[in-house]
Amino acid sequence: MTRPDLPPCSILLLAGGRGQRMGGQDKGLIEWRGQPLIAHLHEAVRPLTDDLIISCNRNAERYAAYADRLVSDAESDFPGPLAGILAGLAAARHDWLLVLPCDAPLIDHALLQALRETAEGNPATPVMVKQDEQWQPMFCLLPRSALGRLHEEWQKGQRSPLRALLRLDARACRCALDDPRLANLNTPQLLSQTTAG
């Protein structure tokens, strides 16, 4: 159940990559169980926000149906997910931005709620999913106030979201090592296996 006392958040779905593991296809638009991957994410997060943002660098007309607003990287040539996160933070209307990858259609409400609850009492500290000792930077909750520091990291040449967020002393939202909700369906084999399963 959604807790009404939690502050509102903007939500960013990252769909701006090259799709190299998918042979260059736009991952968010690949069909899984009869719908594009982005549609599954949209269904999961739409009830949680009035500010749903998608980071995409192509096929904007198709993504527009699943978002309130679209953002794209400030630089061309697909510089990586940190660029999408920076664009999303700059556009966010709420004080918190929940970031998710477009190829994780098994996320559920409980996981999103756990991320938000982990942030309670720490209004300036990012939260990131952690499985055992493995951080998952594509599943994170960022205060909008982190934009300046993340932009500084970018200007210094940092392109790793993980390293950038750890520099901001991110807190861990713990999940089991085998938590199926965090599965990234980012190869044709994983997509077909999960569909069959």
C-alpha cells in the first residue's frame, strides 16, 4: 500500500542507450509478453507519480505515449546512463527522482516503496539498491539537490553512475542476491527465457 505521508517523487525511466546487447535495437520498444518493455514499466510506476519522465535518444514519438515528458542526453553519441540521469534530474518537478532502467519489467510496488522508505529522514542522500555487496545504480532514488554534485562529477570526466553516486555517500536499499524483480532483460536470450518462464 502506498504511504500517503511519503513525499511525491518524479520518476525517470532510462531508455536512451544504444541497445548493443540487443543488436542495436531500442530496448524499451522490444516486445515482451505482448507489449513493449516500456509499457510494463509505465504500468508499474504510473500510479506513483504525476511527473513521469522518459530518457530517450531516438523514437521520441513512440515513447511520448508512456510519459508526461521526454528528455534526451545533452551530448550526442550515447554517452551513457549518467547523462540520462542528469537530464532527468534537471527536468524533475519534485524533490526526489526515482530512476529505473527500461529493461526491468518485473519491478513491483513493494520494491519502489522500499526505495522511498529508505530515504526517510535523509533528504539530501541518494538511495541505491544493493544486493549482497553488489550495488545496482540503475535502481536508485535521488534528491534533486544532488544535480549540482553529479554535474561536477560529469565535468571531471566521470561516466559511471555507480562511482558518481558512491561519491555522494548513497545509502543502501537491501535486496536479496537472487531477487527476480531486479532482472535486467537486456539480451535476446534473457527476454525469451523469461517470456517462456
